[in-house]
Amino acid sequence: HPEYRHWRPVDEPLEGDACLMGKNRFASHVGLWVAADGGGILHSVQGAGVIFTPLPALAALGLRVLSWYRRRP
């Protein structure tokens, strides 16, 4: 997809970086890194709407971080 060229993988997230998540090794969910309150993912969950989830709490949703991406300037 042409949009891929605008993103690059990064090891550590900064404010606004994209987070690919999944229940296994396949990406099925995306969110944005927000550094507030110790950091977490801003994402949408069916039935709950947009929520902020600290990284340690992702497992309770059955998700794990697969990779981080930053948009190229």
C-alpha cells in the first residue's frame, strides 16, 4: 500500500506514534501512544468507545504490542 512508505518502525514510542497490536503474531488493532499519566495507548474498543490503556493493562483486553511506527516528516 502506498501509505506504508510514510511510516518507519521504531523501538521506543514517542507521543503520537502508532502502535500495532494483536492477540497473536498478526496485527488486528491499532492505537496511538500517549505519554500522559505514565504512558499508554489511546484506542477504540467495541462497546466502550475510545479508551486510554496503560501498557500493562493491554493483556486484560487480550492484546499485546507487536510494533511501533512513526510517520516520516
